Amino acid sequence: MIIKILNDKFAACFQIFFIVTPSPLLQILSALSPASLKALNKFIRSPYHVTHPGVGELLERLTSGRFVSPTKEGGLPDQLPAHRLYHLTNYLLEAVENFLALEIWKQLPHERHRATLQHLRRLRLDRASSGMLRYARKRLDADPLRGSDYHRNDYLLRLEAYYLSQQEGRAKSVNVQELADAQDVAFICEKLRTGCLLLSHEAVTKREYDKGLLGRVLQFLEGHRYLQIPAIAAYYHGYFAQAGKDADDHFSQLKTLLQEHAERFSIAEIHDLYLMAINFCIRRINQADERFFREIFELYQSGLRHGALLEDGTLSRWTYNNIAVTALRLREFEWVYGFLHDFAPFLPDNHREGAFNFNIARYCYDTGDFQQAMQRLLLMEYDDVLQNLAAKTMLCKIYYELDETDALENQLDSIQIYLRRKKVLGYHKDNYTSFIRFMRKLLAVNPNNHTQVEKLRQEIEQAPTLTEREWFLKRFTRRSHNEGG
């Protein structure tokens, strides 16, 4: 529907203008839903919001494609000077940006109430201000969320109450200690939240950041009653779980807080908190601590229940993959089968089919249905290098299990060629190169030569990079079992 500009003189002028002068306007309009476009049109047509003639007609041309008669009062002429079109476009862009801000503002009732209170106070309408203060306080206290946004609004509302009491000549009646405490809590929440963000970025970028007052805040909190506040406690324990000091204990505290208080945080905050706990588990799993597979699985289950793993209603395919891998590792087959089907609709449209088929193939492989696994892999859309390599690796393991040696050799050759073509793979190239090498050695080894078998097993155990190490070692265990039987 968007940008259906008709082929008239204005349209040609407009198209040339946007080629020469790129603008975010078309991108914004294209991203809006039909309901938002309808609301935007009402906003633009209001003379309170937009006073420049022609802005509404310009929006109509851009969104509906319907020609507006140049004879219509306030309409656009067939030919517009470039400078006029430039100014008109800027007016429309400014109005659209104001509309977007207002749409967010409508979702922030506590900020609106406080702004109304502030305006009433500045008008020196003390009685109306007091009524608004009571209403705002009641609404804030009734809000079930108790994350950092709540504590910031609590402090600012208390500050407005103090200003109003001064204006009414009763400043002594306000508890300034409560005001000071509310400010401390709001500041500490934000500082800890930012500190956790800095630690996360340090782990990725290998760069150390100046954390300012954070060290003093952490020292101040040791044994302090503020640690009884869920928002402060969650970020405090989340920080130390990342920082490494008594990390396991702090992780346990964070996990308990998530289990008991998840409903008290906004979706954005609970997403970040779950991500901290999940990343802690991933680090421990990478350090070969097997017990954290169960820990991360429980976090995934809890995070899905609370909607904490969704971003704007969407589940990333990487999170989808990681959850499936974890559940399969724990042999939670019934649960993972339901998960793969129930959450596939939450995947991005362009990755849904590929991610679903890939993970169903994993499920079929792990439950022994190799034929179905192969069929699913053939349905995959290989739009990602690493997922492509993972699929090829799974095919190799299936061919090995089915004793399809020729097909396996062809697949190994295919992976080798693929690795040579793809230049930017980093340590992943070493991993898959090792997989090819050990798979070929496994095919060539004489199963009756104990020395050869033991030497290969030791090589696999000592390989520096090999994500399929466990699969290879199980082949030796199975062979030994069969020989013993």
C-alpha cells in the first residue's frame, strides 16, 4: 500500500527529489502498520499539530497513491518548485516524528500523570495539583511492575510532591528522607543496570570500560537493606555473576529472583536479566561444566513462560536453536517436540521454515528416525553459513550410522570444498576441518586393531577444537560394547 505514487508531474518531481535527497520519511511510512497510518492521518489533519498547508495532501499521496486534485483547496499544485517540495517534506517528517513520540507517550501513563501534575503546579492550581498528585500516587502504587522504571517514577513523583508542598507553604510536612531514599534507589537501579551492560560489552569487545561510581555503589550495597529490593538485588547479583567473584552463588541468587519476581519487571528488563543468567550458563557449559545444561534448560522454560525470550513478539532463530539443542542434550524429547511446533510461529517470517526443519531434523536424528531427518534437511533453506555446515555435519553422521560410506565420502568432500570457498569462518573452520579429518580416520581405522583404535580415541580427546567430540567418543564406546557382547 505504501508509496504508490501516481505517474504525474508531481510524482516524477517527488521521485527525483528523493533520489537526490535521501530521507528517512519513506522508511518510516513503510514501517508503519495500517492502523498506525490511519492514526497518523488523523494526527496530520489536526491544525493543532500541523499548521503548514499541503502536508496532509503530501501524506495522502505517499500512503494511498490517490491523486489529489490540484484545484482542491489546500491541495498540491501539479508542479512544485524544488525548494517548496524540500520544505514540505521536512514539515511532514517533523510531524511524523512528533506522532511517533506521542504514540510512545501514550504508553507511559505515569510520565503523563506527572507531566499533568507539573503543569497544574506551574499554573499555581494547588487544589487541582493535590488531586492529581493523589491520583498519580494511587496509580503508581497499583502498578504491579517494580523494575527500574517504577523506582525512577517513584522518585520523580516524590520530587513533584516536594515542589508542590513548597508552593503551598507546607514544605516541612514532606518526608525529605523518603525523597532522598527514593532517589538513591532509582540511581542505584540504573547504575547497576548500566554496569551489567558494560560487563557484557567487555566480554564481547575485550575492551575495559571506565565504570565511574559503580565500584562505590557496589561497596555501599554490601549488607545494605536495599538488597531486599528485587530490582536492585537482581542487577547486583547479575553483575557479580558476570564479574566472577563468587559467581556461582550470585547466579543462584539471580535465578531465584527471576523465579520469584519475574512478573515485577517489564518485558525489556526481564529479557536482559534472563539473558545475563543464560549467558552465565553458556560460559560454564563452554568450560565443560555439564550440570549447567539443566540450569540453562530451566531458565529457557521459565523465560518462555514469562515471554522474556521474545523481542517485540519475535523469537530469534538462534535462541530457538539453542533451546532445542539444550532440550535434546537432556533427552527431553516430548518437551522439545512441543516447543518446536508451539514456538515456530514466533520466528521471523524469513527464517521460520528453515529453522523449524533444521531443528525437527535434529529431533528426528536424536530419536533415531534417520530417514525423516534427511528429508527435513533437504527442505532447509541454507541462508546461513554455520547452519549450513551444521546440517552437512548431521548428514555425515546419518550416513555413518546407516553405513552409507560412498554418500559419506561425497558429503565430506562437499564440506571441504565449502570451507575453502568461505574465507571468514574463524575458529569454526578449524572445528569443521577437524570433523572431516577425524571422520575419515574413523572410516579408515581397523576396528580389530586395538592400538590403532586407542590412538585415534586419544587424538579425538586431545583435539583443541572439536564440537562433535562426544559423538566421536560414543562410537568407540558402542564398538567396545558390541565386541564385548
